[in-house]
Amino acid sequence: MAGNNMTSTEYIQHHLQNMTYGLHPENGWSMAHSAAEAKAMGFWAIHVDTMLWSIGLGVLFLYLFRLVAKRASTGVPTGLQNFVEMMVEFVDSSVRETFHGKSRLIAPLSLTIFCWIFLMNIMDLVPVDFLPMLAQKIGAWFGADPAHVYFKVVPTTDVNATLGMSLSVFALIIFYSIRAKGLSGFVAELTLHPFSTSNIFAQILLIPVNLLLELVTLLAKPISLALRLFGNLYAGELIFILIAMVGLWQLPLHFPWAVFHILIITLQAFIFMMLTIVYLSMATEEQH
């Protein structure tokens, strides 16, 4: 792809464009052939590549862990079993140290979040031209114009994916808050904190201020989760694209950045998991 008759700007834009399917005002239900067509499809358009890779990697995670669980033995463990046991112990200790409530969901949820995000992030290490060029060749077999075949392989560089995950965490925050404190307690937490007074009339006047501050704090949690993960992986992908543009010199540049990026993708999966545990722990705690 880097060798095609593309300018640097076109090359970057092509790599950053998702494969989009939706209802176009003129073409009906179809694949978008440009960023303009994808934009015209509106909010309900689907990023097919994001869905494909996120679901596929989620299934891979479930398959590998189920495989290990079925074959686990008390004898000498395999390398994969050792890795899975290490991951489970690591996540379990993180949950025990951070989550102060009682729930069977938090540990498996945290394990799923860490492993799933890590698998999605690690796709950033695949050479940037390899899978998009393969997708173009497959598209050409079906009569598509290769120049209009878009294929992003890192789901976490799509803000729709990261926001979707963070909104799921947000729904759990609301659920655990109401379950732990009751609906009245949840409403009181939003309206009677952080400013409170024994004077009933002053407290009524403080309700709008408290509600505004608490809503900002509450809504900042899913937004920060989504944008932190998206921003770091999007920047990493962009650097790989820029390295790929330099042609024969890309290997000396690609290797050290890939090694450093392994730390980034692992750290971002860990941060998303830990913040989820912290937010859910805070949801179950009473404010005083």
C-alpha cells in the first residue's frame, strides 16, 4: 500500500479510515467508499472492522481460557496453563487489594477487561500494511476497488469501541451504587454532597450545586476511561504508520518503538482494568 500512487496525507487517511457499513442517503445500505460517505451514513453506521476484530479477539480469549480450564491438571503445567494461572492470580490479587465490597462479578470482569483489551491493543504490533493489503486483495476478488477498501485492525483506536466499553462500566457503576445504597441513597449522594449543612433551607439551595458537581464527576469516569485508551493507542498507531512511510528504513525505527509499545499496550489494559475496579469499589462505598 505504501508503494501505491498515494500522497503521504492520503496514505495516512486511508489507514485511519474504518470499514463502514450503513444507510447512505443516495446509495442505500452499502459499504462506504470514502470518509465523506461514511460521515453521510450518520450515527447508526457500523464499523465492520472494529466489530470483526473485537468480537473475534473476545472469542479467542474465551477459547484459550476455556481450553486451559478443561485441560488443567495437578501435574506439570503447560506453558499456556502457566500463563493463564499467572494472569488469574495477578487479577485476583489486584481485585482483593482494591475492591472493598462483595461481588462474584468483579474478578471475572476484571480478567476479561484486561485480557480482551490487551489482545485488541497487541494488534497494533502487526505491520500496518499487511492486513489492509490482504483485505484489498480479497476485496478485489469480489469486484471492489482496492483504493476504496478500508481495514483497521486495532479496535481500541476506534473511539466507538473504547466508549462502548466505558459506557458498559458506567452502567455497572450506576447498578452497584443503587444496589449498595438504594435509589434514595444514590439520589442523596448526588444531591447532598460534597456540600452539606444542618440548615434545611441552605441545604435545599445547595442541591443544584451538588448535583452539578457530582454529575460532572460521575460522567467524567466513562469519558476518561474511553479517551485515555483511545488516545494512547491512536497515537501509537499513527507513529507506526509514519514509520511505515519511510520505506526501507522502517525496520531500525519499527523495532525499538514496537518494544516500547509493548509496555504501552500492557499498561493501558492494566489502567483500564484498575480504574474499573476502583470506580466499582467507590460505587459500593458510603459517603460521609
